[in-house]
Amino acid sequence: MSTEAQTTAPTDAALQRPRFSLRFSARDLLRVAIFAVIFIVATYVIGMLGILSPLVWLVIVLFQAIVGGVTVILFLTRVKHAGMLTLFGIVVALFYLLSGNTLLSTAGIIVLALIAELILWAGRYRSKWATIWAYTVFGLSFFTPFLPLLTDRQAYFASSSWTQMGDDYVRASDTLLSTPVIGSLAGGTLVASFLGGLLGSAILRKHFVRAGLA
């Protein structure tokens, strides 16, 4: 084999997309579980601040989208296997379903994870910008709890998770969450997710790569 062939063969292999397979190794499943727990705990704790007021809640959604980018970008550097981000999204979606999220929100998170997975696949699981855009899409998961407001607003505020917030909080939320505000929140969440992806990528490069952890 010529010297040229020896040097080009690894490059061609690196450009190949990982073969799609639903067979996860124990290490794959462990990575998904660890990063899903970190993501859930970090964003859930931040989300608890939303009980202060509906306006704080909306601001917190944007903050969650930014902070969540750090965990997900670090996780994606470990993803060399098609389907891992989708599995990550399913774990997150099921946790929030058990925490009171609606089925519509749960389905939305899983669909966003699938779209993000396709973006990673298009980047052959090696592209920095594919990673950032994949998180930008997945970060919209923080907006999915508001989707029922667009389909059945009355039933949304009548759910058990809302009634325990108290009448004053529900009334203030109903007044605040007009259609223009919901639309602005969707756009703001998309921008915040992109910033979260950039932040995660910058932190990864500055700390984890230099330390040999990514």
C-alpha cells in the first residue's frame, strides 16, 4: 500500500456516517443516563424559580435553554452512535411527563430530539456547527410545555398541576400568556438555545478539551 493511500484511508473513514443501529452498548446507555440526569437536575432546579411569578417563569425558560446547552454539548461530544440523542430526548420527555407535563409536550420533545438527531447525522456526528444547531433545535423542548395553550387553553389551566399553584398565579398566567407573548417566547427560546449551544461549545473548548476530558 502506498504512503498516500495509508494517509487518506483514515480520513475517508472519519467522513463516514456512523451506521444506524438500535443496538446500544452498556457504555452508551450509561452515558445517556448520566447526562440525562445532569440535564434534568440542572434545568429542573432552575425551573423551580418559576413559582415566584409567571413573569419570572418565562424568563427562567430562556435561562434554562442557555444553561442546558452546556450539558447537552458535552454529551454530544461523546455521541458516536446514531440514536443516542433520540434516546436522551425520550428519557427527558418521560421524566417531565411523570412530573406533570402533557402528552403534547412529551411528543414535542421526542420529535425535536429526532430532528436534532438528523442534524447530527448530516454532520456525520463530527461537525461542531451541526452539534450547535442540533442543540438549538432540541433546546425548543423548553417551550413545549406551552403548546397546549394553543390547542385547549381552558383545559390547560384547569389541570391539576395548575390548580395547585393557586388562583392568583393561574389568573396572572392566563393574562400574561397571550398569543403574541407565546409566539415571542418561542422565538426567544430558539435564540437562547442557539446561545446555549455557543456557550456549551466555548466552555467545552476552554476547559474540557484542554483537560483531555472531551
